[in-house]
Amino acid sequence: MKKRRKASNNKKITYVLLALAMVLLLGSAIGSTRAALTYYSENYTAEITVSQIGVTLLENDKMVNRRDYNKDEWDQETNNEKSKENGILLQNMVPEGEKFALNKEYQEKLSVQNSGSIDEYVRVRIYKYWTDKNGKKETTLKPDLIHLNLVNTDKWIERQSDSKECTELYYKGILPSKAKTELFADGIRIDGKLAEHAEVKEDPKTHIITTTYKYDGVEFHVDVEVDAVQTHNAQDAIMSAWGVNAAELGIL
């Protein structure tokens, strides 16, 4: 059962002096980037007699979103006091006392834990995109400007989806109950090319120089979805749930 991600609240940013632009440009985005609902494919749940499948998204070894199937009900928990469905990523991306800087890599260690009582196969889907100050997608900005550093590529098999915004990662092998995966990402950086599109003007009377950025007010988004499939009839279950040949992909 898949859930839709909720859009973030937008914050307006007017033109700013060059000295302030770097701070304000993405300051609003830090609080708005979100982890989408951790979800599961329920295609094969009915085939399991004692089905307690569960999965948890971890950020810097702390729970962002957990969802477990227990006693015929979904038990869910997030790090977001306002939502039981959507956890929040990047709340503490910028260390206290520091200002956000373009081209600087910040720690963002992401992994998955099997919080259920049965073994499972795991998939992660990462969405990177931009929105303008009105909350609409900014299609002129490339998702590649949001650099999420993917690691442990020998354990996480990457498969590019049809959408340029989405990257799919499949964990290689079975993730035992209560076990954690290796990290699939360890850092995030916003490319400095974002600041290249600007208009510089000098007031002829005051000689004050202002820099107006074409993309003032944009927000970056990183959404992460995690889902799991039980190991029973794995080849068919994975094909049905994810639409991929697990053997050819190399995850079995």
C-alpha cells in the first residue's frame, strides 16, 4: 500500500544582498525536506501465516519513520510530532552555530533496519526535486544539483527509474529480522552552480550593489521511500511488488 508524500510548506524569500543570499536561499528548505511515508507492498502478506513484516528508515542512526505489521494492524511511528505518516529528514543538517553553505557536504547517514520479526528484501526509492516559492515544481533546476552521496554500492544495487527525479536502490541479499543494512548514503551537498544565475545591479546614487538570484525562494526536497518484501516465493513476490527480475538484478 503506497501513500502519497505531502507537500512542504513554502517560505517566501525576496531579493537579498550577496552576503545574505547563501544563508537564506536554502535556509527555508532545511526544515521542509521530508522523508516520505515508509511503505510496503502488501501483495503477498496474506501468504504468511505469522506475518510481522516491518521496516524502519534510519538517519544518522536515529529513527525517521517506522512501520510494522503486527496483529493484523499497521503500527507506525515517526520523528515528526505533527504526523504519524511522514517523518522529517535533515532537521539537524547544519550544526548549531553554523550557517548553511553551498558546496559544503553535510553528514547524512541513511540506512534501513528490519524492525519486523521475519526476514525480508528491501528497496529504497530516493526522490530529489525543487519547488518554487509558490510550491510548484521548479523544472528548470536539475535534481543533480542536490548531491546525495551514495555509498556501499556493492551492497546496494542501483537502478535508474523512468523518472530523472527518482533513484532506486535494492539491498543485495536477505535482511534478517532486527538487522540493519549498510549505509546507502553518507552525505548531502547542494551544488554551488545554483548561485550562478544572478543579476547584479549598482544603485547610481548610493553605489550599493545588490544581487538578485533567479532562483531566490526555491526549496530543495529529498524524499525517501522504503518498502520490503518477504522472502517466501521471493522471485515472484519481488516481480509482483517491484516489477523487477530479482535474479537478473543480482539481489537474490
